[in-house]
Amino acid sequence: MRTTVGIIGAGPAGLLLARLLHRAGIDSVVLESRDRGHVEHRQRAGILEQGTADVLRAAGAGERMDREGLRHDGIELRFDRRRHRVDLPALTGGRSVMVYAQTEVCKDLIALQLKEGGPLLFEAEALAVEGAAGDRPRIPFRHQGREDVLECDYAVGCDGFWGVARRAFPAALSRVFERTYPYAWLGVLADVPPSHGELVYARHERGFALLSMRSPSVSRLYLQVPPGTDTAEWPDDAIWTELGRRLETDDDWRLERGPITQKSVTPMRSFVHEPMRHGRLFLAGDAAHIVPPTGAKGLNLAVGDVVTLARALVHERRTGSPDLLGTYSATCLRRVWQAERFSCDMTTMLHPAPDGTPLDARLQRARLERIASSRAAETDLAEAYTGFPLG
Ligand SMILES: Cc1cc2nc3c(=O)[nH]c(=O)nc-3n(C[C@H](O)[C@H](O)[C@H](O)COP(=O)(O)OP(=O)(O)OC[C@H]3O[C@@H](n4cnc5c(N)ncnc54)[C@H](O)[C@@H]3O)c2cc1C
């Protein structure tokens, strides 16, 4: 099998890259190890920066998002039983975010790819990337029990944190920066209208809690738990009781309960692999970097990477110049490190660490007080939350 751009992984990064290349007349093949149902139902991100929503619209993939997505103009910080609303457009010259689940972004992009784009093979597992430093990378893969090879001009690893593409970088070239946080998130999906119209980020001495939503009738809620927690340790009643405690305020706000339809535990990690390019192999999205989900940046970073890469590939096709491919890694990493900083700041401000001291607790409160009382500090948060410019 032969193509111009061989893409490993049909998460948001791989699917959007294939779509952008198709619109520019560049052919690609996408290999995805899991089946379609798995990719379309894996619960993950839900907040799209304004720039991400704009990119999806420009790619012809925004129609359902604009119909069913929820535009949000603010988030709420809760601490000491008090509430502070951050007005995003007022602080950023009109920018907002969109609540539209990653599952839905993937469904929209898969439908478009199967209808109009190049091959998208499910249950096709890439086994390696070979010859990245040469002229013609090869991706051996296994599809429906048969082994085959995808030959391409460029290979792109959009295969997430556990993928194979990163392993093709020579050890002497790779630099890894990593931190694992001493807590995890227990996430639940519940068939109940959200108890608040906007996302609520709560710091409580018992731990962090997040009230979020997928639609006007489905809530997405998270609790800080110890790493390695088993969902079986958390019966539904215990989850609602704990959410109620951590989100409680001094006014008459109440948490609505409903049937919990899904539970999962997510570890919290900061991770960056530098560089994001080796010869004709490029990394994009979670394959190159992970942020703790508190800043809602992972999916948005993946989108930023593939927009930068598609632009560089189109530039090379139209002008013959590899300049933008040469600067791909540096361009992406500037944005990645800003998102890493913001995600780490939000995480460490809102999660009491298990070995945290009373001093740490006071400092977290002071950081929250600063945001609640200084327009400059609040603007810094709002600018980062609504998104860094695409490189
Ligand atoms: C609980 C949770 C909440 C989150 N909340 C947010 C949020 O609110 N906002 C936000 O922006 N981000 C959020 N994120 C992060 C976001 O989901 C990820 O950053 C995003 O999925 C990255 O997309 P990706 O395409 O790079 O990788 P992935 O979505 O991981 O896709 C990689 C794909 O590659 C496939 N693959 C792997 N190995 C191979 C192989 N060898 N061959 C073929 N295919 C392979 C995988 O099956 C997968 O489909 C959250 C994540 C979690 C876990």
C-alpha cells in the first residue's frame, strides 16, 4: 500500500489531519488499531477552545457542533464555600469556549472521512515506523489478521501516549520531560441536567471536584482520588455524597443527582517529548505530549499540532520548500509548553496533595484569592483557558 502521508491513529489528531490534507488535495491513509465503536464512544475531552471550533468549521466539520454544542462564556471557581465567576469574553476581547464532546468530534470526522476522504482502516495496528531518516518511511501493520506495509512520503504518529511512533526516534535525539501527580480523577457520566450552567472547578480540603456537562441532559463530574483507585470502591451514593460536600456553597445552590451511566479513573501526568520531528516522521497530539486534564488542553493541543503540520505539508506541496516542515517541532513546542504551564498551574492550585502541608493549603487559597481579586490575574487565566494562538 502506498500514500503521501501515512497517519497512525484515528483520535482527534489523526482524523483532523486526514481531513485537512484531503481538503488540500493531499492523499493519506489512516491506520487505527481499535474498532470504530470503541473510537466513537471513548469518553474523554469535552471543552473546545474557540480556535479549535473555528478550525473544525473551516474543515467543514462544524455543522453538528454548531447545532448541538453549548457555547460557554464563563467558568466558576469555588473555594471556601464561595463562588467566583470568570467572565471569559469580558476578559479576552470576546473569546469563549464550546462544550462539545470528543466522542462527537470523532464521530463527525469519521463520517466525513468515510464519505469523502482517503482510506481509514479500523482494526489496523501499526507495528513500527521504519526508515524515518530516509526518503520513504514504511509502516508495517496488521489488519484483520494479515500483515501489510504502508509506504509513504511522510509518516505521522497520531497514536496517543501508548503508541509506537515515538519509539522510532533514536534515543540520542529524544528528550523526555515528565511528572506524575500524586492523585487521579474519578470521572462519571450521569443522566441528569447539569446543576450549574457553566463548568465549576472546586478546591476543597477533601479534594478537587469538577462539575461539567456533555449536553443539557447529561452531566460529567469528576472527583480527585488517590492514584490506582478502583471504580468498585466508589458506589454511586458515595460519589454523589462526596461531590455534594466538595461543591457545597453558602448560598442555596444544590447538586442534582441522577443515574450514573459510566465511571472511569484517569491518572494525571505532564509529559513532553522533544523534538516532535525525526526526518520524515512527525508526532502530533498525545503521542508527543500529555497535560493533566484540569486545564482542558489535551484535545486542543492535538488540533494545534495538526493544523501546523497540515499547513507545512501543503506549503511543501505548493512551493517545494520544506521550511515549515523544518520548523514544525519548534512552532508546536512553543504552544505546548504554554499549555503545560497552564495545566500544571491549574492542577496544583486546585488539588490538595496527599503530602501537602498547611502552608501549601494557604498558598493554594492565596492563588485563588488573587484570581478573584485581580483583573490581571483573572485575565491571565481567561486568556489561557480560551486558548493560545495557533502557531
Ligand atoms: C478523562 C479525560 C478528560 C479529558 N478532558 C479534556 C478536555 O476537557 N479538553 C481537552 O482538550 N482534552 C482533554 N483530555 C485529553 C484529550 O482527550 C486527548 O488529549 C486527546 O484524545 C488527544 O488526541 P490524540 O488524537 O492525540 O490521541 P488519542 O485520542 O489518544 O488517539 C490516538 C489513537 O491512536 C490509536 N493507536 C494507538 N496505537 C496505535 C497503533 N499502534 N496503530 C494504530 N492505531 C493506534 C488509538 O487507538 C487511538 O484511537 C482529556 C483526557 C481524558 C483521559
